[in-house]
Amino acid sequence: MESDLVNLTIVKYGTNLTLISISLSSTIADLKNHANLALDSCLDIGNYIYENSTVLKNIPDIRKKRIFEIIPSKRAIGGGGVPLLFNSMEKPLMLNFAQTASEWNRLGKGMNLSGICVNSACQAFNLFVHCPKGFGKFNMSKEVHKTGCPKCNKNVKDCNNVFFFLCKYTVEGLIQGETMERKYSKTIDDQDEFETFENKDEDLKNWEYLEIEVSSLN
Ligand SMILES: [Zn+2]
């Protein structure tokens, strides 16, 4: 007798992420829950499951083709899901380096994130820390949960602002409630300055998705 289970590969942004097994009698809602668990994702994939650009309607439809593609929709998405609360990057500030900085406030070339250390055994406990990330392509929904204090390496809280130094970066993302994806690039090439963003409450926005690609200048 044929097994009721079907194995599916979940693909996101062109990268094979994980393999999940699901029963053919499952619903698409079950599949989304499975996928979110498997991906350890905060991303609502509610509207994002496609097979050859067609939104999947039920599991038996896809038993032959076992590759899933999760593509962020460019349409505004109402309700559901857990968006990423992160700086809108609308109010850039070019700042000079301080004469002295604690070892947990040093910026590296490329992208740096910030947060508050929550480890009471760490010298930087309750302090604002900078976490160098360098170069690469960053899925920010994941990145904010993988950002450790530079002193103790424990995950920081309030990781919601970004600092760029001597790099070129490209932002690609969708803010909740908006219909147009934001996509632009910028070069930060002054040795004496770095870029960050005003970070008051009103500067934080819910991103449906946010990807930042950072490359070196030469
Ligand atoms: Zn720490």
C-alpha cells in the first residue's frame, strides 16, 4: 500500500532549507504550520506557497512535485504572521567614531547590528552593544535572532537597528501595509564615518520581509 506521507523540500529565496514529511490528508494550513516549525521561522508563509507561480490549494495536488517555493508576495498582506519589528531605515545619520569605545561597541566593516546584552554574568549586561556581521546576504527575520553580544556571545534583545561601515549594501523588503517593495542600494565609503538610523519608536516598522545584502568596496 502506498504511504500516506509525502516528503517535501522547502525552498526559500532559492536556497534549499529543509525537508518535511506531511500526510496527504493534511490541509494547506497544516503544511504552513509544519513549514513554519521546520523553518523555525517568524515569517508568515500564509500567502507565499507557490508551485510554478500557482498558489497551492490542496496537498494531493502537489504529491508529484515535491519542491516547495516560498516567495515573499509583493502584495500587502493583512493579518496573521509575525512580522519583523526593525528600523525603517528612512532617517539616516552619518556619525563619526568616538575617540574611545568599549570592546562591545566596536564596529566592523560591513553590516553591524545593535542590541542590549541580557546576560547578567556579562560585563556588558544591560548595555547597548554593537554586533559586527560583516558581509553577505542577510535574511533579517532570522538574523535578529542570531545576534550575540560581542563580549559573551549570548543573544541580545532589542536587535532593531543597523550600522554600515565601508561597504555597499542593498535593501530589499516590504513594510506591512505597503504595496510597493522597497529596493535600493547605497555605498558608505568614508573612512571616518559610519551610517546608522534614528531609532525612536516611530522609526521602527513591521517588515513582512527584509533582506540586506552587504558587499565590500573592492
Ligand atoms: Zn554580553
